Amino acid sequence: MRQFASSGAACRARPPWPGRLSLARSLPPLKHSRRPGARALAMGTDSAGPPRAATPPRAGRRRLLLGGVAGVAAGMMGATWWPEDGWSNPCLAGLPPDLARHELLQAAWSGVDASRVWDMHCHIAGTGDGDSGIAVHPDLFSHAHPLQFAQRLFYMDGACAAAPGNSVDTAYVARLRHLLDEFPAGARAVLLAFERFHDTAGRALPERSTFFVPNEHVRRVAQAHPQRFAWAASIHPYREDCAEAVAAAAARGALLVKWLPAAQGMDPAAPACDAFYAAMVRADLPLLVHCGEERAVHGGGTQDYGNPLRLRRALEHGVRVIVAHCASLGSDRDLDQGGVERPSFELFARLMQDARHEGQLFGDISAVTQINRCAQVFPRLLQQSDWHHRLLNGSDYPLPGILPLFSLRRLQGMGLLPDTALPVLSRLRAHNALLFDFVLKRTLAQGGQRFPASVFETARVLARPARPEAQT
Ligand SMILES: [Zn+2]
């Protein structure tokens, strides 16, 4: 496999950037500053309905601001790379017929049972300007924190939710529904709630929480559109009532529970998690855990908690565990060998190779195609066919809509993507970031090896026996 020294995404022990976590730090540092033919942004997004064919003045200013903030952030970090499709998502409306019928899309759906395609890693976000109960840390609105400020702009831009005059919370969901309606019938997204940071006494600490997306909001959104959405709870194991919360989430139709230990402050290896684990086993819910370095959400100073090896406690308790992104970013201490730093992915791979975890440990392939990921990971996942029945697709939406996070040219240069696919995928992304993510991952191949349909048919793992939903 050809290596990409300029990608900045080799499996090094530590990232080259100083400072705290931020989405902006996810922008890859490359060697030269060149702005290849920036595309005109001809269309904008209306917040509460389908996108419309004009860029509102405020949306135009937002894009300028986004570019400016990104430029400043990149400059602060010494980054001199310019994304091939620009900084801002054009948020175009429905797929043009020629694109919808394109043979690349036909091939992507060939042999796939769309009714079992459940995107199992899809974030719900917003700013809390609706009745969602979403909370965002004030730093993300503060010019005194330019990287966090840029992070919020990128999220909302990627989700086409930064529209003027309407609730961002509502616009976020409206755009997501629009994107899913362009999928074949039956395809769904599992919407993720996001728990607050908690201290070891089980108290929520808003001042250390970047985001809070309540379970109840996500459940309501999913319940309102069950043909397209399912939902996942986020429950802190240090909560005194965590066992009851897990049981209630399961009764209300949650398909899994999501943790982000580096931002939420739970240590998966702590005995304090045992009651939670027991409840997860009783409810037969899988636990989706972010492992490896976390850059998208500011941490609670607990980055080590994302070490894949710390999940052994959950596995020993019999919990089914899904490692988000296959731990494809950053490094962790090798707890088996004196704490030496190793790529987090290597530690994830060690767990996967342990025969005791067969049928119990899975990896989600969301975000593994991003430019900031270790270049060796995606080809390894493709070639490791004995893992494929344990890999599950998710998009990590809205990240596929954040243009600087992807480089199709890099994937083409690695021999994973044919030249002819680039313009099609680039067009597709401008219209539908979720479909872009699906078609991209179905198209990527090395030596004729692609991910089988089963990686995308995640219902085989996530589907729960039909049961009447508890009244609320
Ligand atoms: Zn995520």
C-alpha cells in the first residue's frame, strides 16, 4: 500500500498539534497553501423545509465567517492545506435525476437489503433554541475561544442547520429527514443522545459539558418519524439511578446506549460501572463507546478513558460492546505492556483478536474514511475479512457534511477509489452527505476487496424483538 507522508494521518503516537481538543484540530496539516478552483456556492438552505435555490445573505456571511474562522484556526496551527471542495457545505436540494440514477449509486445498493441498513452512529445536535432541551457550553459561542467557536460553526454547517430566522434545533432534524428520504424505503438512522459530564459522585456538571442532548428529545424525534429514525440513549454509569435509566430506555425502544468517555467522564474500567453493566445485560442493549482520541468534543480531562483496553470490564460482565470508529484516531497507553504508547487502533485490534470476545465485541466504521484518520486503518479493515461480520456501518453525521474532513483525492491516490468516482461523489456530497458516506464506503475497494453488504445491514445486530413501547 502506498503511504501518504503528506496526509498527516499516519499512525503516530501523538498528533502534531498543540492545545486542547477541537474540531478545528481535525483539519489536516499539509505542506503548501494553494486554493484549487473554489466552487461557487449557488444554493442555500432553508431551515424548516427542503433546501432552496438561493443563498440568503446571512448564509453567505456565515460562509465567509466559516472560511475566515477556519483560516485563522488553521493558521494558528500551522496548517497550510486547503480542502478540495472548499470549507462550507452548499446544502443543495434533492438529488438531480441523473445523479440519483447514476451507476455508482446503483452499484452501491446492489445486493443490499435497504430495510436493514440502519446508520448506527448519527448525532442529533442543535443549539437549544427550540424546545429540545439541548444545551451547548457558552465557550462555543465565544470569540474568546476561536477554536470552539469554529467547531460549532462547522457542526452546524455540516448539518445545514445554520439557517437564519428559524430554530437551529428544528432545522437540524428537518435536514436530516430530507437526507434520509432520498434513501430507499426502510433505511433508517439511529439518533444518538449525548450525556453530560458527571463527577465520580454521579453529579452532572454543566460547566464541564460541551454538549447535552437529552434522551427524551432524541426519543421524541425518533418516535415522530419511526419509518426513518430509531434512537440511542446516553446514560452515565455513575448516576445513582443508572440501572433504572437503562431499563426505561430499553422499554422505550432505545436500540443501544452511547458513551463518549473522554468528554463525559466515565472510566469503563471502574467498579463504579458495574451496576450499569448489569443493567445493560438485563436489558440486552449494546454499548457504543467512543475509543481513541476525541477531537470533536472538548474533553473533560479524561482522554485516557477512551483506551479500548479499558472496555475489558464491560466485556467480562457480558455487555455487547461496539467500539466507535474502530478506535482509529490517536494513541493510548498499552496497559498490558507497561503503559507504552501505541495507536489506539492497535489496542482495539488486540481485543478483536481475542477469541473470547467473538459475538460480543464489534467495531463501527464511522469516520474511518476521514482525512485525519490513520492511513493504514481503512485498508486493514477492508482486508481483515474475518472481522467483517463484526463491523457495523455508521456515518457519524453531521461529520460527512463537513467538507474539510474528507479528501477523495487522497483515497483515490491510495488506490482505494477509481478516478471516475470522484466527480460523482463530490456532487453527491453537495446534495446529500449521508448518501455520500454510504456510497463512498460501498465503493472503496482494494485488490477487489470491498466491505460486504452485511457491514451496512446493521439491523442484524441492532434489531430488537418487537415489543409494545412503554407509555411515557
Ligand atoms: Zn460520533
